[in-house]
Amino acid sequence: MKDTLISIIMPTYNRESFLPKAIDSVLAQTYESWELIVVDDGSIDGTKELIASYDDSRIVYLYQKNQGVSAARNTGIAESRGEVLALLDSDDEWFPDKLETQLRYMSEKGFEICQTDEIWVRNGKRVNQPAKYAKLEGWFFEKSLNMCLISPSCTMFTRQVWEKIGPFDTGMLSCEDYDMWLRACLLYPVGLVPKPLTIKHGGRDDQLSNCIPCPDKYRIQALIKIVQCWDLDAEQKTVALAELENKARIYMQGCEKRGKTDEGEQVWNLFCSVKEGKKVPLNTLC
């Protein structure tokens, strides 16, 4: 285990003020066999200069024109060398024993993908997570259909997992993690280190979840993809279609309230076509 190289993928965009806390939490890790690949997704602040100030050959800086978080993660993983991959958002941070504890847990329990528990901080204050966000262990594809149950900054997985479930969908401006983890939960049991080793910061206007309108349509798109493109058994398909119907109905009702009846009908008709077994374009809503 001590020789396993962990590639840490950190996408960032104009977050110069948050990066030091995230990077310092990597440098403080008790496990030292890692590389940190920071993918600058077109920042116009001092991100490049900040990364250059770190004198550690394990930190790799990559720059690309702004393409979104999915493309940035894909770029980082494509350039990585590790047998194991870990994701860390540039405004989150880890406890010092995160990598060591998680890698050992995966090795001892035989998990190819695993996450840790986490602490939520909103606007600088620790908050309690609602019970519905409690993390699970094992096979929980059906439960993951309703909402995203895996947090990127908590997650570590082998390259073999990535080769089967990747890449992140660059056409999805939001809920790209929900889309990815649906595939992961379908194919693998997910491990859980029952210890908060990740600090997840939130509550800011610049976060992706607050910047992209109508995230529900991206969840609907992800459900269409999982039904059309992946080999679900009869029970899995029934549950997935039921969740797709639920989300499409709620979306349609929301459109009607906003006077966007045509958009609501389009989404409902997509659901009906998928339920009837018809193929629909995968990026219709994105």
C-alpha cells in the first residue's frame, strides 16, 4: 500500500483565495506517495502564480481554456499517472490522515471505489447535514437515483473504475457528478470510511450549484442516459423509469407555473418516449 501512487485531481476556476487551504491540506497528508494535478480551467486571477509559489515537485499545474469542471477533471485524469485517483474540489479540504485511512480501508475491505464521511461548512460555520444526505456503503444504485449520494471531494477510486465509468460528461453544465455516480453505483459496491475526513465548504453564490439554472433537467438527462445506454436488469429499469417519471412530472409542473408549457411538454414527451423503449438524443436537454 505504501508504494501506491495516488493522483489527486483538483479543477479550479478563479479561486485563488480558496486554493491555499485546499492545497495545504494535501501537503499535510500523512500519506506521501501522491501527485496533485491542478487543472486551471481558464482562470483570470492569480491562480497560476499561486501554484508556482509552491516548491513541491508533486504539484502539477495544467492550464486550459474555460470548458467547465467536467472537462477539467477529464484533463487532469488523462494526464495522471496514479493507480488510484482522488478528487478534491478547490474550495474543499482534507484532514491529514484522509488518504492514508481511505487507501487502507479500500485495500482491507476490497473496494474499488470508496468515500469518506464529511463535515459541512456553510458561510464559515459548521452545519448539520440533513438525514437524507447520510452516506451509505455497499450496493445502493436504486437509492442513488433520487439524489446524488457520493461527494466528489470524499471519493477515491481505482483507475480500473475510471476506465469503466468515465469520462465526466462535458455536455452537462450541472449534476455531472450525479451522472457519473449513477454509473459507479450500478457497477460497483461503494465503500464508506465512517469518519469525517473531508470538509465540504458551501453557501457561496459562485458555486456551480448556485450558478446553473434548472439543475433538474440535467438529472433527467442523466436518468435517460442510464436507462438507454446501460444494461439494467428488470428491477433496476423499473425503478429508474419511476424516478425519471417523477422528476419529469415535477419539472413539467414547474414549467407550467412559469408559463413555459412547451418546455414542460418536451420533457414529458421525452420521458414517454424512453418509457416506450424509443431512443431519444442523449443531449436533448443539455
